[in-house]
Amino acid sequence: AAGVIQSPRHLIKEKRETATLKCYPIPRHDTVYWYQQGPGQDPQFLISFYEKMQSDKGSIPDRFSAQQFSDYHSELNMSSLELGDSALYFCASSSGANVLTFGAGSRLTVL
Amino acid sequence: DQQVKQNSPSLSVQEGRISILNCDYTNSMFDYFLWYKKYPAEGPTFLISISSIKDKNEDGRFTVFLNKSAKHLSLHIVPSQPGDSAVYFCAASAGGGADGLTFGKGTHLIIQP
């Protein structure tokens, strides 16, 4: 069965650069979520989209933005990167139920 | 303020014995609870869930117990197998819908042969 696909799996950027992460949800899933997991931390909810509209916002910095496109894939754009942005970024999708299916994550390292 | 707490960062259990992972929460609005399992270099994988209208849910070797008055839930794995070695996250949501889940910090379960 198709899972949640995230790309790239690994990304290295320097401070003040910009990064874009992509997420392809499970087909027919209508909700996409973004989570950030720092080293030794629990996953923190950033933002979610339902039917291409932003549905909820968590602890997402103003330097970050996200959107969901007509094909339901989502992109997380991060600008003016800081060292503290180094983390594992998970995307998850669901079909309206509470159970989220997660992707394998994108590891961002900011040097 | 950590709304979902897993106070044991790690737990070591002998193969064949019962593993009990605990989770406490503070937000009384939470009405749906999930356990996720995570292997290194992989995303969290859904394991089992429980609605606040129940106090127990069982799926094979996995059973989740919910004590609403104590705001406590636990995951029992019996018998424990080597493949169960992973980080287990407790997660909660309030009101369902498109809200994100609130996760605990995880418990690293190590199954010893």
C-alpha cells in the first residue's frame, strides 16, 4: 500500500538559507500535518491542511510557511534558517479520522 | 507545559515478559489517545488507539488501558518480542477533526533476549 512520501530525506543548509520540504500524502487522504522533532524531543505539531485550506496552526515560526496544492501534496518552506531549525520534519496524512499515517521524515541539518 | 507526559525515557524488559508503558495527560479536553511506535530512521507508525468512552482496547499482543479519572493510560505488550524494541510515543487529541496530535517525549523500549 502507498505510504506518505517525503522528500528530500536529508538536507543540509547553511544559516540564513532557505529550504523546502515536500510531502505526498496517501491517496484519498484529505488532511496533511507537519511535525518538527528536535534532537531528544517529542514531535511538535506545526501546521495542518484540510482540503487544501489551512486547518490548524501549532508552533510554526513566522519564518516558515506551508501550503497544500491541488494534487494534495504539501510543501513546507523554511526561510532565514537558524541552527535551531535542525530537526526531523515529519509529514502525516489522514482521511478525517484521528489516526495519522506518518512519512519517514526529512532530516534538516543547518550548519 | 507538557500536556502529555511519558516519565520513563527508557524501559528494559526480558523477552516473553510483559512490557508496560505509561502515559499521563493534563488536558481534560483530550478524548482520543493513540500509541505510535518508531524505529530509527523511520516515521512513527500507528499501533493502537482508544476513545475516551472506553477504558480498554485490545489488538493481539497490545492492550491499551485508559483511566480517565487519573488522566492516565498505559500500553501493555504481552508477550514482549525482540521486534518490539523501539521508541513508543503516546499521543492525544481533543475533539477529533483536523487538529494535530500532542505527543509525549517517548519511551525507548528495549527487549532483552
